[in-house]
Amino acid sequence: MKKVVIIGGGLGGLAAAISLAAKGYNVQIVEKNNHIGGKLMPYKLGSHQFDFGPNTITMPQIFKRVFELAGEKSENYLTFQKLPIHTRNVLSNGQILDFTNDHTHMKKQLAQVDEYGDKHFHSFVDEITRLYTLSEKHFFYKTFQSWTDYVSPTLASALLRVRPFESLHHFFSRYFRKREVIETFARYATYIGSSPYKSPATFSMIAYLELVQGVYFIKGGNVRLAESYEQLAKKLGVEITLNTTVTKLNVDHKKVTSILLANGETISADEVIMNADLLKAYPELVEKQYRPHFSDVKRNRYEPSISAFVILAGLSIRNPQLLHHNVFFSKQYKEEFQEMFQEQKYSKNPTVYISNSSITDPEQSPEGDNLFILVNAPALGRNGEAEMNPHEYKEHIYSLLESKGLSIRKHLVQERVITPQDISTKFGAYRGTLYGLSSHKRKDAFLRPSNFSKDIRNLSFVGGSTHPGGGSPMVVISGLNVAEVLAKRL
Ligand SMILES: Cc1cc2nc3c(=O)[nH]c(=O)nc-3n(C[C@H](O)[C@H](O)[C@H](O)COP(=O)(O)OP(=O)(O)OC[C@H]3O[C@@H](n4cnc5c(N)ncnc54)[C@H](O)[C@@H]3O)c2cc1C
């Protein structure tokens, strides 16, 4: 039986493993950490449980497809709960705009905060639906294996129809007039680790995912997704080797001949899938002479996506003003992106995102709120982290939240801070980024590094830094796409 080795057990690697094992291949995942799921990582502080990484779950149909491919029902493993009113946006002027896919409720609120937005809401929804439909049809399931894929006329025509030349911020300004309201939508750019002032309007399709399809939580915690995939993978015979770092890929005649592990052992495979962040792992694991199409210089040209400064805060009370997802907007929203991308600095007045999953599932933290507090952060510089004292920055964020009426310090019973440096070390994420590269340049937004090595015949890539992009549903799609191609090739 042909053997496939997958380096890294993130969601992309797991999806590929399940799909290939279900097709009868011998699959082994080698993961450096002691948990499966990569950035989707369980975190427990006392009786407070947190999901590190993906807190916002969209496109459940993609996650379910992995079970279906293996002839299983997702309901036998996990439950997706739709959140009726999913995100509370606290605008910089203090007004509140809750996001929901109940459009009557959206319009009612918009009538109070942005009359123009209320009038144009339906045409806005039509346009984001069109953009999503086109993207799904022409981009998500393509693997761009040869130059003919890139120059296909259908693709070119689709590309021209998804507003690639307009910025996301400009797009939202067509339908909404209040600066603060436009900013609530513009924040979707951060879901692809980018600035709304620079990334293409195509990504307004993320608004479609949330406002039309809906936002979900997985009962028992989003980490249940990785746990269920692990269970299914094992059932299909996938060998999962944890606490094992891959240190080198030996290459000969344009093929990976063996995989060297940190403990000195080597394993061999017919095909190797790299789920570890390709921007970091490919140059580290494969010697330069074997990857002329992916030189260090080429890698360094990619602009990294944003990273995150995260505080996990377990409280002794439940804050009544919070929903499951909450965003407290900065008064200097545009400056925040300028600071992150142009100056590689932490914002003094950042927008703060808080997930409080115990609102939906009190079992997550029976004593009180389990706050996952995230502030966008610049990617690590090539020579280390931007200047920031984690303790001082954390205190600054608490003060900022207190000034907006959310008291944390006096109810705090558990606390942990996770910095971009931690994200880099723990997950091997390129420069501590959440999504690999940003989507500012049109080339990087639509033509991410390919899923297949141009130099090594049996090496492919899945995960956030490759096609179709970052975010948990997209990395699962990358895993399924690559598995499909390999199954034909093998
Ligand atoms: C703080 C944060 C918040 C996020 N929020 C959301 C959200 O709300 N919604 C959403 O959809 N997405 C979110 N994301 C993004 C999402 O987590 C990622 O896009 C997705 O989980 C990445 O999956 P992946 O398959 O690319 O692999 P990863 O999760 O990056 O996994 C790669 C794996 O490879 C392993 N590895 C690396 N090097 C080696 C090696 N040499 N040997 C062996 N193993 C190795 C790593 O340990 C890791 O387990 C967030 C991410 C973070 C960090």
C-alpha cells in the first residue's frame, strides 16, 4: 500500500489524512506538539476552558464534508450550534451594532445607526452573495498545478468579476455611510490577516459567511473538531505520532527519499504533505539547492499576515453586557493598520476582540466568563519581536476595556498571555503569523504559494499559507483538494 507522510497535525493535515485514509492509503501524521489540531488548541486554566485559535467557526458544511468522505455522519461526533446574534460590535462612538443573520434585526439596528446602510442593506447582501458564489465556484477547489490553470480564460473572467481592484474598505463604503459602521464590516479583512484599506473587495464574501450562512460554535468547545478528526483518523488507520519534530527532508532526483526526525530516526514515504507552515518549514527542512523555485529571497518577498496578542482570562463572574463574540472598536481604526503593517508597532489604542464561549456553553467555565481576548499584532520582525512588554500591554488592554465599562481585573481568577513569539515557537508559524501571508498584493490574494512543490515531485502543501488561504474552513479545503489530486496520482 502506498504511504503518505503528513508533517504537522493541523486541520489541513487532518483533513488530508482522513480523505487519503478513507481512499485506502497508508497515512502517518508526524506532529511536533503533544496535541493534534495545530493552532486549534485546547487550553485549560483551573476550571476555565478555552479554545486557542479558531473561536469563530463558519462554513460548517466544509468540516462536515470530511466526515462524509469517510462515509461517516458528523452528528455522531460533534454538534454545530448556530449563534442567533453572534457578534456584539461596540462602535468607537459607544453605539452598539449586533451582527446576526436575522436581516430584519440587522435593518432595525441600522435604521438607528446608519440610515443609508439600512436602505442599502439588501443590495449589499445581494452583492456579497454574488462574490461568494463566484469565489466558491472558481477559486476554492482549484489547485493550480500547471501554468494552463493560471491562464484559463474562465478563471480570468471570474477574477475580473470579483472586484479585485477595489479595496475592501471602499467596497463597504458604497453601502454604509457612518465611519464607525463601515469599520465594523471592514474588520473582516483581519480574518485573512490583512488590512481593509489594502486587501481586495473580493473578501467581502466573508461578510456573506457570517451574515448569511451564520456563525457556529461546536458544543463542548471548538477543539472538539480536532478531537473528532483525530478519532476518525485513528478509526481509519491513520498513524498519529505526537511529540516528534521533522528536522529535514532528504531529497534525491527531485523526490523526497526520506524524512528525518529530531530523534535521529528516518521514515520513508511515496508522498509527503507539508502541513507545517510552508513559508517557514519548506526553507528550513529542504536544502536550498533542491528548491530553486522557492528561494529564501522569494519567501522574504511575501508580506506576512498579522499576528495576535492573546490574553486568556478566567473570571469569577459573568458579564451581562457580553455576547459570545464581542468587538470593542478603536477610535483610530485606520491608524491601527498603519501601525501594524507600515511601522511594525503595537497599537496604543487597539481594537479588542473578546470571545466568551461560556455564554453559549456554560460548561466551558462553570465559575464565570472564559475570555479569549485578542488584539491584532504585527508579525515578528526578521530579527525578533516588535518592542512590547507583555505585562504592560496586557494591563493597558485591561484599562482600555475598563474605560469602555468592562471590568476584568477585580474578577480575575485565571490568566495567561500568549504573544506572537509564542505562536511562532509553538506552531512553527512563519514570523508568528496567523495566516501566513497577507492578501494585500493581488498576486498574493489570488495566487498564494502553490499546493505542489515545483521542484520536488512528491511534495505538496496544505494549510493557511497555501491555496485557497488562511482560516479554518479554507485550510480544510486545502487538505481535501490535495488529497484528491494525490489519490489520482498514486
Ligand atoms: C490566535 C488565533 C486566532 C484565530 N482565529 C480564527 C478564527 O476565529 N476562525 C478561523 O477560522 N481561523 C482562526 N485562526 C486561524 C486558524 O487557526 C488557522 O488558519 C488554521 O487552524 C491553521 O491550520 P493549518 O492546517 O494551516 O495548520 P496549523 O494549525 O498551523 O498546524 C500546523 C502543525 O504543524 C506542526 N509543525 C510545524 N513544524 C513542524 C515540524 N517541523 N515537525 C512536525 N510538526 C510540525 C505544528 O506544531 C502544527 O501543529 C486563528 C489562529 C490563531 C493563532
